[in-house]
Amino acid sequence: MVAKTKTLLWLEVQLQRLEIKLEDIIIVDLFPMLTVQWVKSHPDERKKAIDEIFALTLDFIYTFKPPVILSCQCVNFQGANVWPSLK
């Protein structure tokens, strides 16, 4: 298991209400594929890379057909200059 972030702690509380554990579900975190350092070093490639990550996500969904998808959009707006497309 990865270190529990604020998002995972929130999700864990929500799932407990349904008697589900984090270990019982598949969690895919898209943005570790693009670090802030990489985005700052490759600003001209940012949009293409984000588009490719979302395409990869859709491929995953179409291939594995998970019965439930929960999308958590957690953004620190102090980093808005790095991730402006998330506004």
C-alpha cells in the first residue's frame, strides 16, 4: 500500500460506510505519471502528455470494464500554473 494521502484517508472513510476497504478496490492515480518537475521541464509537451494519460485511462476502462468508477479531482490551486488545464 502507498502512503495514505488526504484523498485516500477521505476515500477510506467514505468506503467504510459501505463496509469496503481500500484494499478491496483498484485505485489508479493518473498524475504521478507526470511529475511537477517533468511538467515544468517540458511545458510545450504538457497538453499532449495529459491527453495521452487520459487516453490511456479510457483504454484501461474499456479493457477491464470496472463495475464502478469514482473520479477524485484533487488539485492544489497554488499549482495552477503547472496544471492550468485542470481549472
